[in-house]
Amino acid sequence: MNGAESLINALATHGVDACFANPGTSEMQLVAALDKQPGIRAVLCLFEGVVTGAADGYGRMADKPALNLLHLGPGFANGMANLHNAQRAGSPILNMVGDHATDHLQHDAPLTSDIKGMATPVSRSFRVSDNATGLAQTGLDALADSLSHNGTISTFVVPADHAWTDTNETLSELPDTPQAKISDTTVSEIAAQLRSASSSCLFLGGRTLRKDALHQAGRIAAATGCRLVTETFFARQARGVGRVPTERLAYFGEAATEQLAGTDLLVLAGTKAPVSFFAYPDKPSVLAPETATQCTLVDRDSDALDALTRLADTLNAPATPEVVTDYADYPLADGTIDANELGKVIANRLPEQAIVCDEGATNGLGAFLLTANAAPHDWLTLTGGAIGQGLPLAVGAAIACPDQKVIALEADGSGLYTLQALWTMVREQLDVTVVLLNNRSYAILNIELNRVGVEQPGPTALSLLDLSNPDLEWTDIARGMGMQALKVETVAEFDQAFANAMSQKGPCLIEVML
Amino acid sequence: MNGAESLINALATHGVDACFANPGTSEMQLVAALDKQPGIRAVLCLFEGVVTGAADGYGRMADKPALNLLHLGPGFANGMANLHNAQRAGSPILNMVGDHATDHLQHDAPLTSDIKGMATPVSRSFRVSDNATGLAQTGLDALADSLSHNGTISTFVVPADHAWTDTNETLSELPDTPQAKISDTTVSEIAAQLRSASSSCLFLGGRTLRKDALHQAGRIAAATGCRLVTETFFARQARGVGRVPTERLAYFGEAATEQLAGTDLLVLAGTKAPVSFFAYPDKPSVLAPETATQCTLVDRDSDALDALTRLADTLNAPATPEVVTDYADYPLADGTIDANELGKVIANRLPEQAIVCDEGATNGLGAFLLTANAAPHDWLTLTGGAIGQGLPLAVGAAIACPDQKVIALEADGSGLYTLQALWTMVREQLDVTVVLLNNRSYAILNIELNRVGVEQPGPTALSLLDLSNPDLEWTDIARGMGMQALKVETVAEFDQAFANAMSQKGPCLIEVML
């Protein structure tokens, strides 16, 4: 047995069952070890941004990490943007990065790279194995790190010689990762504040948006009349019929400020104080009223369900909160598709327990708002603002939850960043419907150009925001990656295409012209 | 005038004439400033790996940097792998990274990122402006850094408020970047060593492979009988009829060791001592014979042409070296295409002053070998081993040299990393012919799996190296990006398609089934 085999066996023994991979020469022993380990599903991705984005989707749905197999510094670098998003999502991520053999590093061969330097900005934990014998334990320590604090990014490096050197299999152990609980004092203080506030707001993020935690938040709202407002970009929210309704904080700062106006108490749970996404000349970054009292019930790293439950109980809240009851059944308009009609179709037809991966950008908001009373589902968003997350996220969610339909609500500009994900959807026959919203523009930037004060942009500025000339034909691109694809231009066409997709299993792409 | 305008004007005044861009909200003022500056050609790329790879191609051909416009840490991160390659190529690269306004950073908004941490592993110089008034000088200092040492990677950050704040245009200056020369002692010592060696070898890389420098190397060979061997992965080599012939060091260590066997003197010029690309169990990393004397004529950072010229003169070398004289005119075989037949077609039909961007991987070697006596051309390779370089490199080379035909010799696996480059080729109507070598496999890894000692790989291992299931149809993918595309399966079909492409201007893709 070599180091690679002992490592892969130890990870499989401790629950790792999926590996998103794009290996190279320095990882060939790891590939061979995966080959001998039937407990781990190895999934080839044709670009590392797909690997890390898929791991994010998997981590959000499985609450444990997949194993990412990456090729030295450049392989890691290609996955960094989606690691940034995963870090903001609080996803458990386990990056295994192959490196040159230790003796080879001194020679500065072409692929020699500062892996630690690259990993540090997007990893809470970084480890390198000391030798072949210790490799399995390094992997398990890294696995434990990824599970700590409700999910963090953990990166470990496997020098090629540690992988190929023979070793005895030793009994490696997975360290404990206990979850931090908040104090009784915090619970009783916040209960008192909620009782005396006149216009309170529970600002929810992270793990507070899971079904059971939201149930407790709903009890608190029932007891105190506080509003339930979610962060704008959350990792995963339980929504739809039977779930506690929430408001989502608006994206643009002006709208968010207005939404929070009049609040005298803001209780933060699983997230930080709301701030604007970008800064603008003469506009504030902080969104809550200056006069509001702010306090933190539970931070992102601690046990959200426990905190909300104890607060609800302290408030003697009713056992059953108000939940969404009526299923969406929107009449559809005729003609061309806009964000609103798109949302109606999706809301009407979303299957039970669907998972929506939303990178729909400017045209995705209608679907979000209108699915509030769709069938119960989970909604996943772009947490870190690094576009190119949606399609990979859908890959990972589908691997984690093979019995649930995944809808990737994707924009043309964002989708093109990591379009290689389509190929993996086909290779693995994942049950993903890609709804590709094609407006042939970085539309948000046309808005932003005006917002930063540019009133009369010229042709160069506009050409940097425009995705036509040439037109991107997503049905051709999808077919080039082996995926069944269809273009729709009217509401009726989209309704039919989406209905068909929901009634079948397997990958397909619907290009929606907006 | 705001900071962005003063910066962009200063860069344009000092020779920056192209900008590869993928901007976001925090860069809107820079976009507006580019809009007002007709001296800089702004080129939208739909993924930052295309931005940085294009800048590498531009830098290798223009010997000055393009300006890269990148969106915070994640935008930079997406470009890192090709910056790794550019760093290995010694290309002048100028990264301009937008960041949040300085007051906004404290709030840790979703896109807040450790830009310095990300930039450091792939930047020789890193700067952040202090205020709007100093922004233009920060940009010029960064430009000077990129031009130093024969070309380095220089990254500077533009906080959004420095871009949008009004300022007076000040007369900013471009610092000098003098080129280091080697000493007379070095020249005379190496001349003496070459005279007394019995089997000497000039190991050439970096700027020594430009036409004029190679001419001087040829004179040295004529005077001393030394061999001229190039590094395996060079940034740019002048080749073909009228140029000095060289040998290229083999990729696999065993072959390279054999190639250098018997050498008693290895003179390094513009590169470091040869080492194997990867390490393997029980195989040496160092490729030159242990008994050979090694010395450095000129390092990568210093003036290569000057060093070679002075050495040739010291050796009283003849004025005219041996050069390639006979144009390729290979008879073609019938039937299916292999690496050799592919190379014959390209060698026969390569136009004068063509630029070949070679990421052809396992099937590209035939074309390299057979074009030794093609029409005079420049050959650019994958310098850092981070795949996904070839298509972007071709974009940049074509922008730098609009009157020269660019051939992107691309492999299916590598090409898929940065396929968004096809769209930019069409948008900018670049004169690029993509020869896409499709063997539906990471073929090199099948070889490597065996070389690291895995003799009987199972289905999981093989599935991680295989690009079929589903088949990638590059003609569909290219058409989806607006590009004219054709698939060929026989030598005659390829010969006809390549002849057509060489006789026309503008972008097209030929998918070659191997």
C-alpha cells in the first residue's frame, strides 16, 4: 500500500463519498488509489472552476465536503473564484492539491508554484503532509477542519513522493469538530430586547435559513412581531409551501436602506450586519438605521438551530409558526418572456424538493419572488459575487441529492465563465435543467455604469458591457458538450419546455431569450 | 478630470495601446475613462483567463504590456493560471485590478478579497494607489515594473474612490528600466571554456531565441562547434527558412538525458539548467550529465542579444551563421490524420511571418519538428504547464501583430479551459486559424499513468483521463460562439481546409479528428 491508497481509504472510511477532479501527472497515484476505492464517486470536471463550484453545491446540500482533486498551484488557482464564493457560503470544502515530489521542488520546474500563497486567501486551514506515513492523518485533519465552524475551506497538499511511497496502513482518526453554542445570557438578553422593541427585525443568514431553524425563527416572529429579513445572498434557504415566509434584503443599497427604515432593533443571526454590495460616491455602505440597536444572537460559526430554538422557548413562543399555505398557480400572459413571466412558469411547475441554483442575475429576481409559494424547495444563491458559480453549483447539488430535481437558473454572461459544467452534467447524467437567461448583455453593468455617474457612455464603454456581436448561441454550445438543448422565445414555448423538463430525468438546457 | 481619466491618459501617453478587459461595477469609472481614450483598443474577454493569456501573447510579440482590467480578487484569481504561464515566459504584464472604495473595505462586503495575497504568487511587483492624485503615477510605476528585467508581471490596485474622485492632471513620469549587461570577464571566461571543451552545448531560452540573438548564437556555433539546444518550453522562437537551426530539449526526462549525454560543457543563456518537468520514482530531476561543467553566460533578466554578440565577437566568429535554406515541401499520405501528416500540411502551407501558438500537447510535436524548414515564423509554447493558454495567447498575438497570420495549434482538453477566447476572436475579427486537435482524451495522462507505475488502471482511473462520453463537438461549440468551423477526418480534407484558411483573413476553426 502506498501513501495515496492509505489517504484515499482513510477519507472514504470517514464519509467522503464524492470526488470532483481534474488531475495531472503529479496526481496519478491519487487517481490510481481512487480507482481502487469504490466508496468514492469520482467525477471529472473539465476546468477547476467547475470542481470547486461543484464542491460548494455538494457541501451546501450534503453538509459534508466532497474531495477536490487539483493539479498544483495553477489547478488550484483556476478554482479560486468559486472557493471565494464557497467561503462566503460557509460551505465545507476539502481541497487536495497534488504537488511535485519534495526533492523536485528545489529545481523550480515549470509547474512549481507557491501553493500555500495561493491557497491562503481562500482557505481557513492549510496543511502539507510530512511523509507518506503521515499522509492519511493529514487528510483526516484537513477533513475535520472543513467540518469545523459549520463549514470552512480546508486545503491540503500531497507531494507526489508521499503518494507513491510504500507505507503501512495505520489507524488514522478523525478529530472531533464540536459545534459552539451561545450562552444563556445572550438568549435572555436578546429575548428582553425583542420584548421591549417597537419595530424589531431578525436578520437571518447562514444556517438559520434551513427548514428547522427557520421554523424556530417563525416562532420568534409569532411571539414578538419581529420581521424576518434574510441576507441578500444566502447559501441555502428552505422556501415554498409549508415553510416560514421571509423578506429578502434588496440588492441596491437605496432600496435596502428604505426596507430597514424605522427598525429600532436588529438581531443578527448567522450573518453580519447588512452592508451594500459595492460602494458608490456619496452613498452609505451601512444599510441599517444609525439609530437601531444591533446585537448578535448567533454568529455564522455557531449552532444556529440551537440558538433560535432556545430563544423561541425563552419567549414562550407558540409551537407552530405561520407558514406559506397556498400553492402558486399564476395565469400566464401571452407573448415574449420577461423576468416576471419566467418566474410564474417556474413557480407553477417547480417540483417538490427541487433545488434551485440561482445565478440568474438581473432576470432571476422575478423567479425568486414568485416561487415564495411554489412547492417546497431549496434556493441557493451566488454568495460571493464571483460569477461562474451557478452551473458548477448545480453539478454538486445533483451529485449530493440524486433524487431531487435541480434547476440551474443561469445568466448568459455568468454562465460562460464555467460552461464546461454542462459536459459533466451529461457525463454523469445529472438531473439538472439549465434555464439559461439570454439577454446578450452584462445587463447589471449597464445599470451600474449609470449608477456610478456615467451618464453618456460611448461605444467603447458600451462594447465592454455588451455580449452581442457575435451572438452567443447557447443551444449550439450545449450541443457541442453533448447536452440536449432548446431555445424558446415566448411564454407558451417556455411553459411547455419547462413542463417537459420537469417531467423527465436527466440533463437538458432551455435557452430563454429575454 | 477624475483619477481614472488621469491614469488611463498617462498610460496611453506612455505607449499602452491595448486593454484586455472583463470589468465589473467597481471598475465602471475605468471603463468610462477608456471610453474617452481613443489611443487604447479595449477588448472584451468573457473570462479572465482569456484576459491574462491574451496579455501574455501580446507581451511576447509586442515586447510591451497590454493593460489588463480585472474585477477585484476573484477576477484576478480567474486569470492566475495564465499569469503563472506568463511569469514563466518572462512576458511584460500590467494587471490593473479594481477594488472597493477604501472606506467600504472595512465592511467586508461579499466581493471583498485579499487581492495582495492572490497577486503575490504571480506578480513580481504589487502596488496600490494612495489617492486619486497619485493614481496615474502608481500606474506608470507599475508599467515601468512590467518592462524591467526583460518583462515581469506587475499588478496594481485601483480603489474605486481613487478612480471616481476629481483630481488635476499632473505630469506623471515613466521611470527608466535599463537592461542589465553581463561583464567582460564573463564573456572572456566562457569564450575560453568553449574553446577548450570537446563537446559543448549552448542551452538557449528566453530572449536568446529571438531572430537577432539566434543569429549570434549561430555564429558561436560556427566558431566553436557547440550544439544549440533550446529549452523545451520557450516563450517565442524565431524559426524556419533563413533562421539558425536548433535542437529542442525533449520533454520526457529519459530522452532529454540521452540527448545531453556526453556533453562536457553546458553554457546557459537566457534560461536555467535543464530539469525534468515532473519527478518520477527513481528517475533523476537533473538532466545534464553530472560530469559536465555548467556556466551562465546571461540570465533571463539581462541583455541576451548583447551577451551573445560580444561572445561571438570575442570568439572571432564568422559574420554569417548556418541557417535553414530549403522550404518544406512534403508529399502527403492518404487517409486518416496523425501528428506527422498534420505537421507536413502545416509546414508546407505556413505563411511568411506566421505566429504559431502551440498548445497542441501530444499531437503538436509533429508540427513543431516538421516546420523547422517552413516559411520564417515565430513559435510560442506553453511555458508554465498550466493548460488553457493557447487560445488566449493567439488572441493577444493577433492584436499585437494584426498583419501576421496566427495559427492556434490547440488540443481538445487544453482548449476547453479557456474556450471563451473564440468569441473574442470573432468580435475583434482577428486573423486566427484555430487547428483543434481532437483525440477525445487527456492523452498525455494515459502515458503518465503508466510512467508513474500504474500498470493496470481500472475504469475510474481511465474515466478521469477520457474526454469522450459525451463527445465534445468543437464545431458546434465554435458556432455557438459565432465562429466559422469545419471538421476534417482525412489528410486531404485538412490540407484543403488549412489552405483555405491560410488564403483568407479572419477567424475560423478547423477541428482535426485524430
